[in-house]
Amino acid sequence: MFVYEKDILINDIDLWLDPKRVRDFGFISHAHGDHIARHKNIICTHPTGYFLKKRLKNPNFIALSYNQFFKIKNTVITLHPAGHILGSAQIQIKSKDTSLVYTGDFRIRPAKTVEPFEFVKSDILIMESTFGLPHYKIPPREQTEDELIDLCRSLLKHGKVPVVLAYSLGKGQEALKILSEAGLPVVVEYNILRYVSIYEKYGVKFGEFEKLKRSEFRGKVLLMPVQDRFKSYLKNLPGAYTIYLSGWGIDPSAAQRFGVDKVLPLSDHADFDELIELVEKTKPEIIYATHGFDQFVNILRNAGFNAYNLEEAGGRK
Ligand SMILES: [Zn+2]
């Protein structure tokens, strides 16, 4: 049903899945920078379409609702919530002989800013497997949220400036919801702020917050894109304490690796248990794992699954 040639191609209908290179026809699972390109024709969800309009010049897309049927030749396509960021989608492709699900980035645990994940059964599963080692067990979201709120409160009390670092799209709005609903005084950098109205359009509510102005840091929590952490004005900010929100916070060396004071394990990817939960609940005949550790495929094989590394196997016709 598909071939893998650096990107995934559904060959019956010439549809590429999250291709990195510009293609004639591409499915974009979600609007993170490493998944988008200005393909001639794009399939995506409505929220992803709104994000693409902000990120690409005149994108040409067909927006589908979740579970809406879209027929191409003898094939039916449907999109299903992936739980990663607002609008993120898995795609199911069904022909008369077989079916395939490609997850894109996904998370099963519910979050406050994302449509709940949906389990979709298929013969072939192509799954993201970022945290595919058993020690990547992400703590319950509520626990990390409380830790973030308590840490910010304590830093403010001691005259420090908490700087919360998150990806501009997805984690940034999740952090804004957590911090603003806790009643913390939050100032938000423009690259996170620019997507907030799209979240609000889809019913996500936020508490009070302000737009970041560089002169007014004292007594406030700064919410900034993670790539800003090396900027000189932040490095020279007296009393700044940087907190990065990432699933990699499970690794003890994460703070040092990312060059921050603290990494809290708030993740928008499935952890190891969720990866296993997906394959156990959907029971695909063949699994292709991608974006992960090589050992994950062996773990799946030992558990009785017919699993391959996508990049090595190269897909089957
Ligand atoms: Zn992503």
C-alpha cells in the first residue's frame, strides 16, 4: 500500500504523509515546523489549516473534519485526533484489500488544549515512537502542572523571574492555560501569543495574561519560545530562572543538555506505556516504527508483534 523513499508515499493515490520535501499532494498531520512544507495540494484538519495560514505563504489545503470521509479513486481517507497539539491528526487510508494508519506525533493522555486521542484499528500501523524505551514513563500531567505552578510561585516569592520555555505552538498554549488558570501573572512572547486566538476559536479558554514587553519582567512569569533561551537579553536578565517543558525531563542530565535551570517532563508525545497501549489496543498485523530508538522494534517483536523500523524496512508495495 505504501513505499518509503525518505518520505512515506501511499502509491495508489500518490499521497505523501508528512513529507519533508515539497510534493504535489501531501498530508500534514499537524503544524509543527518539522512537519510542514508548501505542497501543491495539502490535506489537513481545519485547525491545522489555520496554523498553516500563519506559517506558510498562501497554503493550498483541503481541510477535513475528524472522521469525515474523503474518497480518492477506490480509497477512503479519514482523519482522527492524535492528541499531540490542537488539530493534530492520524490518517487512516482504506482500500478494499487493506487499511493503514499513520499516527504522526501523538499522545494518548488527555491534555487541556487538545482534542482527545482516538484509537483507530488498521492492518498496517506506522507509528511515531520518540519515547520508545521502558524508562520513559512520563509522570501524570496533574503532578507536573502542580510542580510548575509551585515552582513559579516560590521563585516569584524570592524575587526571581521564572522563565517558562516551551515550543511556540502546542506546548506554549498548554503552558499558558496552566499558568494563567492558576492565577499567576503571565507575560507571553509574541510567537506563542500569535496562535492563541486559534485555540480560543476552538473553545480553549485561558485565564488573564499580558503581552510581553521587555521592560516589565519583575513579579511576572515569562512564557517564551524555547529557542529564545540563548538570547542575550534573557541571559543577562537578573534573577532569571529558566524552566523548559519537555518529556526529555525524565533524563537526569536534561537541564545541562538543554542549557536551562530545570526541565519539567510535560510532554506532548506518547511515553513508553502509551506506545505499548496503542499497539495492544489496535492490534495491527504489521507495525512500522519511526522517529525512535532501534530497540523499540525489538521490544515489540518480543511482545509478539510483527514490527519493523520504517527507515530500514522501506515499506512494502
Ligand atoms: Zn509535533
